[in-house]
Amino acid sequence: MIRTSSSSSFVRLVIGLAVLACQIMGGGTERGLLMDHVLQVLMIATSTYVIVTLWDRSVSTAGLALFGAIALLGCIQIMPLPCEWLQSLRPQTYMPAIGSCSTTTISLSSYRTISGLISCLTMIVLFLALSKFDEPELGLLGRFVVAGVLVNLALSFVTFSQSDMSWLSDLLGYQAELGAFQNENHYSVYVAVGILAALTMRPQGYMRVWNLLLVTLVLLFLLAAGSRAGVLIGLFVSLLAFVMIARGSRSAAILAPGLGLVATAYLYGLWIKFTEVEGDQILDRRDYALTTWDAIRDQWPLGTGFSTFDLVYPRYEKLEQVYSAFVNHAHNDFLELILEGGLAGTLILAGCLAAIVMRFIRVRHRDSARTAFIAILIILVHSTVDYPLRTMGIASLFAFFAALLFARAPGSSAVAGRAIGVAPPRLIEAVQTATPTSEGDQIAR
């Protein structure tokens, strides 16, 4: 069977539109949103289509291992087990009353664990589908991420203009604060990291100018958004983008003074923002972390089950920490995962981080890998003070950059047809458009 370049382009279009849909409609943070369920169905369907259509290409082994490990842990968490097995591994508060039943589950809520498991596995399936593409093809898919950033910037511009955006909230099913995101911190990190996708398209000529304008626009919107974490991350990412876009360009000498002026103006705005008098904060991130750690010390062997954080957290809150606002997440995805996954979840998390670092060490000579690693690192760092990966928008962005980090080099796609003498699929359009280079070449020349 010979697959033409047009069919490959259609496959990219299908998965690209699905990723774009997540960027535009996946900014909610509440549990059980109808829009998130719709996006999950869409993502599973399109990812399965890509995996089946590109059956002759290899899939990420690391992704398959992660899928199997999380699926197995989730099944164990909802499996009925004899109460005596768990008696010494869990506080009595979370055990059934004596004589009421003979079995129980590790998860405090099987329904919630199943829902959280589906959300997590959906993003892993997306990663597996994206791992079917090589580096130049993922560079082309980066256009859909950039399109999502532009749409969110446009929506936030309407918000800043004091226009009525209630129609958007009604459509999404949650209150959209900035762009299509319910949380301004998540919005800021999304648009800041999203512009790195522009670097995967190997900008040349006029594309450099458009990308520089996009970076400048993102800086202004991040400053207006008001998220301290967002403006700091945005400054770092934007300076990186300016340097990588201008590098090797004949106009680099002209761009350098402009970059200095933009950075100076941005730093002044940043100083103004950080010296503003903040309103009373209910709790500091440190309070969330310490309270969550108290819960971990009691629950670490087994965990409490995926998506059960808010069922456990109130029991460990100190009286002076109880307010009318409801703490739905730990504001630290690592601590929350350790609490919910227990020892097994901790080992899986450690394995994922180790795989990312080891992969980066292997392919650090490729500019696309460095860009992807920086994007992943920024999201993970922000996850220590917030919960960005709980949104479909940022989770799909994370899957895209993870696939780019683990992507095959240009021309190394494994095609089953070669073993029987059938001509391999030609990706002329993708290769020529993306201007593929050998390992070690720069993204921008």
C-alpha cells in the first residue's frame, strides 16, 4: 500500500484541528465540564484515526509504557480489595465501618478516579498519535498551536476592551476570564509557551518578522493580564524567541537595539506590576503545600485515588486556614499526584521526569529538542505553584512539545513497506515546506 503526500497532509490536518480545538475550548478548571468530555471524545477519535492510518510507522515506546503503567494503577485503585489488606496502610477514618462490608477500594471515589484516569489517558493517546510524525511534520503541526495562541490573544483583546464576553462563557460552560481560559495564570503560561511553537516552523524571510511581531504582541498581553508568574515566564520565553528568530539573520544587528528597547519597556511595566498593592490573599501557596504534605504522610503507601484531592484536603486544614473559598487543587501538581497515586504514582512520576531528562541529553544538539525541553520545563515549573496540566488546553500543548522532544530525526520514519520492496510514503510537501536539516542544524538561519 502506497500512501501519498496528500493523505499524509490530511492526517496532519485532522489531528491539528483537534489540537486547535483544545487550545480554544479547553481552558476550564472545574471537574466534570461537558466541554472537556466533548474534547476528550474528539481527541480519542482523532488520535485513534492517526494511529490506525499511520499503522506502518513506529509509536513511542516510552508513551506505551506510560499508558500501561497509569492504566494499571488506575484499575488497581478501583478494584475491590479485602479490608484487612488495607487496614494497616490507611488511616481508620478512610476505612469502612467494622462489619459494614468486607471489601473496599484504594480510591475514595471510583467514579472520580475513572474520570481522572480517562482525562490522563486521553492526553497520552494524543502523545502516541503525535509520536507517529517526524520532526519536520511536527513543525508543520506547530502552526495549529500558533493559531490557537492568536485566537486566545484576540479573545483577550475583546475582554480588555470591556466588551461583553458572557456569550463565550455560555458556550464553553465555564467563566472565561482571559481568552478561553478560566484562570489568568493558566492563560499567561499558555500564550507564553505557545509562542515557542512558532520556532518549530523554522521561520525564514518575512516569517521572521511576523514571529517577532507575535512575540512583541504576546509580551504586551501578558503584561496586561496581570499574572506575576506569567509575566516572568513570558519575559524569559520572549527573549529566547527573539534571540532564536534573529540568530543567523542579516538584520540581527538592527533587531538587537529593538530587542533592548522592548525588554526595557517590559521590565518597567514588570516593576510597576510587582510594586502594586495586592489585595488580601486567602492563603499562600506554601500553606497549600504544607497541608497537602500532611495528608501525604498519612496516605503515601496507597494514595487516595486519582481526582480525590478535595475529598482528603479538608480533613487536614487548620482552623485558621478555613475560608469560604473552596480548595479544589493543591496548586502543586506534583504533590497532588503523590497524594492521589501513593508510592506507585510517585514512581511513575519519577520515571516520566527521568525519561524527559535522559531524552534531552541524547538529542540536545537539535534546536527543536531544546525548544521543546524549555517549553516542557516551563510548564513543569509552573506546576509546582499551580495546576496548569489540569486544563485540556495546556495538557494538549504539553503533549505536543513532548512529542517534539521524542520525535524522530527527519527521514528516519519506520515504514513497513520497505521490507517487501514497496515504495515508502513520500512526504515531499512536508519536507520541502519545513526545510529539513540534518541533526545539529539550527532552527533559524
